[in-house]
Amino acid sequence: MLFGFALAFGLGARSLVSNLIAAHHLRDILEPGQDIRVGEYEGTVLEVSTTAIILDTPEGRTSLPASLYQEQAMVMLLQDGGNE
């Protein structure tokens, strides 16, 4: 019975651990104010939380799980005036 509980807990915690690790790595890459696109989402980074990235999008504040950035390509968009 204890083994079953441990197995269920381990499988359930897998996505949480994946998000924690991804967010930790993204803190070195992303800064608030950066414009990015991930999959169908495009917006300005507001915050890199413990497990998610908060974007300001045209639809409003959007919270994306950090592990999404490992599964899909992320594009860092150039700011206006970046070529001067």
C-alpha cells in the first residue's frame, strides 16, 4: 500500500518538478520587459515565478507553465529601435 502511494505521489509530482526545473533555468534567460513568443502566445514577460512565466498579452495576463518553454520553441522578439 505504501508503495502504491509513493508511486502515485511520484507520478503526480513529475509535472511540478518539471516546471520548477524549467523556471529555474529560464530565470537566467528571461527578464521582465522582454517580448517573447512561445507557440501561439506572444507578450511581454512580467514575471518568472517558481513554476510559471507570467506574460502581458493582448488578451490580458497569461500564466504559462515553465515546462512549456522546454516543449516548444521560444522566440525572443526584438524591441523597437534595437537595430540602431
